[in-house]
Amino acid sequence: MGSLKSYSCEQCGNDFVSHTALRYHFRAKHLGKVHCEKCGREVLKERLRDHEEANHERTSQQVNHERTSAEKQWCFWDMLQKREEKFVAMEMSTSCRMCPRQFGTIHSREHHEKQEHHFTARRRAQMATGFSSDNIVDYKNPTELERFIEEKLRPIPGPASIACATEIEAIINLIKECFPLPVARLIKGGSYVKGTDTQDWSDIDVVLFSKAFENLEDCKKKLPEVIDDLGKRLKKSSWSSRIMMAKRTQLSLRFRFKCHRNHHIHSFDIMPCYDMLGPTPSTGIKQSFYRKLYLCNDTDEIQMYSMCLLQYQVEFIKTSTMRVKDLIRLVKHWFRTSFAKPTAQNKFRRLPSSYAVELITIFIWQLAGKPVCFSLVQGMRAILKFLVRYTEMCIVWHKHYSPNCMIFKKVIQKETRPVVLDPTNPTFNMCKNSNAWDEVAHVARRSLLKPLFNGVQAKEPWLFTNGW
């Protein structure tokens, strides 16, 4: 019996059983759209200019500032991941690392990378690995690691920390005062609020809910004007000299705030939104919310749904112990200092998001039985071994949605691994924010051969890693 002929879409790589099906798909998904050369997204041809103005146009002063800031703080991983345009970027895992093209499946994307860009295992190793001089895996014993956390990673306690907290509250109150609409409710997120910030990197997300938004559609319509107005008011405020405006997106206003005596900088992301959940939603309201989110096909609306879940994401991470948060800081530092910086050849590469890293770390700690005191070397080793096995990764929690939830069942059935399902959002696999899990596995494998793990054997409560 001859094999069935398939018809492949040249735009995204999806295959179809008939030319009619392919033609219907093209009309529904691609007709009238062009690729943005800067980010690779498909947008309507008549909206390309608006898209570029909203997402890519920056003044030369902003470009120079961002370049200087990145050079000073070497946080290229955080800068790219935490400050992405979207909370949810499901198409990222199917986007080519070398060009703007997107595909229907990860397999199609990988095939394209090999055929069109000769992305072999050897080339992947060259483009992925980039251990810097301050990488923790070159330490020779746990004592050096503990000292590094205390002196370089963990935020400095004492008067400076208290002054920092005071100024953060003051700038958030200023944002509320400058917001052009009445604020009904405000929620905060980001590494600073979750307690996973470091001495040289802190980000703060602020979602402002207003009853002036009649519904989601009305919110989308009013957002550009509201964001512009807020930005102008902040620039005219008495704090303007300490606020450095960054690139705004369609849904948020972004700036960097110089904190106490210019000790460090906090990166703010301000997001106005229509309140779809309320402060204390019932189980029925949550189930209805998840159903609408699952059926939603509008990219911007999906981001706005995700904003409403921010408070639950924060609570999930924030309740972890201080020791776990130190382990999270170590894993983030490993990402910053172990990977080669993206070049013109692989400028579309995206490593896993900061939130995904936090979730993976918490999962491994839970597998160990949630120990209060534990060896950070053992914990770090367990996480790296887990990352090597990313093709088997399937992480799910059921705090906010039941395993019997129909939306959860539909999502988990069609997902391909790796899977890290957002504990507050059953519709989103956090692993889809990255197209470089194979690079993560390669660098993790190389890291396990470094001095920090030389001769280290699994001990209680990490014996489960022996099977890895």
C-alpha cells in the first residue's frame, strides 16, 4: 500500500491530508500576513507599521542605555526572558533559532534548522556553551558556594534593604496616583515580590485593575491611550530623574527605577487590565475563566487572562523556604553564566523563562520531600541531571485546578514533552516559551563534569537521582 500524500504549508510547516485542507488553513491563518523581520511574528500587512512602532522602535538614547545596562549587569538571560513582550508565548518552541520562521511542530522546526541552517550537534555545542569566569560550577567545595550566595547573590539585609522596600512602596503609590483611571485593585509580582531577586537583578510586575474597563474588548481598545497617559504623567512627576523609560509594548509600560542612593535598579512592568477573576473567585468562576482562556484565540487577550493569574503565581513561589529561594538564585545564576550569548546567527534563540526555572527548582525540592535544610550542591546537581533528561520532563500541580478538570485533560493529552504546566493556568505549558531545551541539556551535561560536582554522590534526600 502506497503512503498517503501530504500537503505541507510553506509558511508554518504543518502537514495536511488534502490540498483543500491546506488552502483552508492558509486562508484562515496566513492570508494577508507578513513576517516582522525584527521578531519573526506574523502580523497583518496593514498593521505591520503599528506593530513595529509599538514593539521595536526605540530612541538611540534608549538603545545606548540598554546596551550599557546589559554590559554592567551581564544579565542577558534575564533581560531577554523576563522582559519578553508576552507573559505567554506558546509559539516560541516552534520558532527557528536562526531565522524568523515559525513552524507547526517542534519536529518541523528542528528539521528546518538541520536542513536550512546545518544546525548539527557540533554546531549546537559551540553556540550553546559559554562558561564565564564567575560561574559557580568551577568552585571546588560547598563552602565556596555558600560564601558566594551570601556575598554576591542574596540581597543585602539591613538598613539598605529597609530603605529599598520603602522606596518600592512609594513608587508603586506614585503609579497609582498617576494612573489615569480609578484603580479598583492592584497586584504585584516579579522576583522582588516573590523573594527570588538577587543583588544585581530585581524585577517588579504591577497589574492595575480598573472598573472603567467595561469588558476585555473595551480594555484592549483603551490600553494604548491609558499607557501613554501614564507614561507622560510619570515623566512629569518629582521622581522623573530616577525613572528611565524602556521599550513599551502593546499591553504594558516599562521602566527602570534607580533605588536607594542608586544602590541598584529595579525593572518595572506596569500592566493595566480588566479584572476577570476578582480578589476571591469561587471554584465555578475559576472553571469558567479557564474555559474561556482555553477557547481564546486572540494573542493579546491571552496575555490579559494571564495577568489576572499573577497573584497566584506569586503565592506559589513566595511560600517556598529561604533555602529553596537560594537554590533558585543559584540556578538562575547558572543560566546567566553558562550559556554563550546569542549572536547574529542565533538571535532568535530563547532559553527557558525565569518563572519556568523557579517551577522546576521547586518541583525537584518537592521530590526530595521538601527538606528544610539541605546541601545546595546536592540540590543543584539534582536539577542539572533533571535538565539533561528534559525529553521526559512532565511537571503538573493540582492546587488551582483538579486532575478531573476537562481543560487540564485536553491540554495534557495533546502536549509533547518537556511539560511544565503552570500551576495556576492549566492551558499553558511553560516549556513552550523556549526553543533551546536541547542546548540546556547539553550545557547541564557539561556542567556536571565541572569541579563543583567532581566525585559528588547522591545522598539523602536526593537518592532518587541515582536512577537518572
